[in-house]
Amino acid sequence: MHNHWNLRDKLIKKITQNGGWVNTHTHLDRAYTITPKLLHLANKHLHEKWTIVDEIKEKSSISQIYDRMAFAVEEQVKQGVTVLGSFIDVDDIVKDKALKAAAKIKETYKRDITLVFTNQALKGVLEPRARAWFDEALGFVDIIGGLPAKDAGKEEEHLDVLFTAAKRLGKLLHIHVDQLNTKLEKETESLIRKAKEYGLQGKVVAVHGVSLAAHPEKYRQKIYKKMKQVGIMLISCPTAWIDSRRSEERSVTHNSIAPVEELIEAGIVVGIGTDNIADVYKPFTDGDVWTELRFLLESCHFYEIDDLVKIATINGRKILGVDL
Ligand SMILES: [Zn+2]
């Protein structure tokens, strides 16, 4: 039988031949924490959700976090994910419970999947207790993570803490930026500046970069050129941001996703991630990697098979610092 029309199967076959799916961005320690009772909280603004998860984090034991992560990892392995990157909360609320669960998970599943962990700075990195937990996490994580918007008004200082640590430890940086789909955000630009300042070319990954698409073409092209110069890579999590709220802000027409087809054209390394799975941020996300790639290709009108395969495989490995 010749299923010439079945491009999905052909694409997935190529992904398998290239080492399997790489899911570069998740928050496994919070996966499957949504319940019908919590669903209404999904309507809160992103910035409120940063603290809404506190209660679950506080109440969860290491073994409860372990069990949720184990289920999540098994669901990923079933789909053919061979490398998986996850942020892990480490702060004054969850303390090191999720880190401890993550360490155990890494050991349990080491034959099935390569797990790469990054610290999530949900409380920022400037407030003294938050900073202490950030420092504590550095020894454990493979990649240093950041969320400059959490230290609003002091984003530069937040980045300085991250970049100083990355420089000292020789680790990659994954930083949540440009998440709100507005041309008021220019966070990718600050990553470019800092990467240059600290000499961390090729070490910095912008996570999301949705707001890039809200800027005029001239600005976008300028940013791509600079990203290429300093080797900034980008992770797109398509379904995580497609729910961006309608607003009265005027901007160029675009879908709420990083302009992946333009980034690829400009020679930027782009990977894909599912982001939050079945939690208060994304209650209906099931962690299906094909769904993410499908959303990416549809919302960016991007049908280059070989590039899509790279996005789902080798680019992800580069982004997570995992060799083939
Ligand atoms: Zn994230």
C-alpha cells in the first residue's frame, strides 16, 4: 500500500531515524496537578499563576512529585521522546523536594531517556531567600534557568545573576522571555546584549520568544541577525502560547507563536517543547509532541520537512547540550 498522502507518518519516521523526538521544554514537576476544582484558576493572568502553584508545591511530598514525574516521563517515552528537558521548581516554597524527586527520576529512567534538568526561578533570583535557593540548585542542574519578568523592574540584575553563574560554571542558559505576545516586550534583545557582554556566544537559549512576532519586520530582521551573530537559540512551545488573549494593542498581524519560519531562514537553531502538562497553566495539554509540531507547522505556515525534522531532533539536542 502506498500512503503517499500520509506526510505525518513520513515525518515521524524521519524523526525516529534522526534519534527520536527531543522535547526541549517542560515543567514535569508540576505535570498532572490540575483537578476539576482548580480549573477555574486557569483563567488567571500568567503572573498570578506564578504564585497559585504554591499551595500544591508546599503540600506535595517528594514521593508525590516523583510519582507525577514518573508518569510524565513514561508518557513521553511511549511517544518516542529520547531526550527531554525540564525545568524544576526550586524556591522557598517547594525547597529542594522537586530537585530530589528529579534526581531519582533521572536514575530510574536513565536507560530509556536522557533527562536534562534546569532550575526554575519562579521567585526570581534577587530576593535573598530566592537567591539562596538559586545558588543551591546550581550544583544539581545541567542548565541554568531564568525568568527575568519575575524580577520586574530589575530584569538586568536578574540576567546578571544568571550570566555570572553560567560563565563561572560553563553551563548553558535557558531563559523564559517575550512570553506575553506584545511589542512592548523586547527581552530577546536583552539576551543578545548580555551574551555579548559576558562572552557567552552559543550558550544562551531564549524560551518562547512569542513577542518577537508582534514587532514590525524591520525590528524582527535586526534581532534575527544579532541572534545569529551571538548564537542565541530558541525554543518554541506552540500550544502553550496559542491561547494568548485578544487585545486592543495594534501590531502587525501574526499568530501567537515565535516566527519560526523566519528564524530558521535566518539560520537560528530552533527546538520544540510541550511546556506545562496538565497543570493550572495548561490544563488540557497532554504532552503530545506531534500536536506541538503540528501547531508549529500550521501556525507558521512552515512545510519544510527536513527543517521540521531538525526542529524535533538535532536542534533540540544542541539546545539541551546533548550530543548524538
Ligand atoms: Zn516554561
